[in-house]
Amino acid sequence: MSKTLVPGAKQGLSKFKYEVANQIGVQAPNSGYWGEMTSRECGSVGGEMVKRMVEQYENSINK
């Protein structure tokens, strides 16, 4: 069973995913269903999301 640890995290990550897709030039689906996107497009978005989250974390611990 999956349990949400942080309320609102799912919505925040979804919004972040669309922002990243827009910024890197990937046409995000309007339907919200990403299953018809190529692996390359999804990987680009996911990879960029992880990169930015790691950078944000590193910046927060280095202050």
C-alpha cells in the first residue's frame, strides 16, 4: 500500500514537471497522460527535474 508522506507533494511535483517540460522545450500533454510521450522526452523531463532537485538540496546544505 502506498502512503502519502507529504500532503500536496503530488500536485507540486506535477506542476514542477510541466514547468520543466515547458522550459526545456518538450510539449507536455494537455490530457495529463504522459504514456504517449517518447522515452527520450520523458527521460529528459525526469532527468532535468532530478538535476534541479539535487542542485536545490546541495544549495540548501551549503548555506
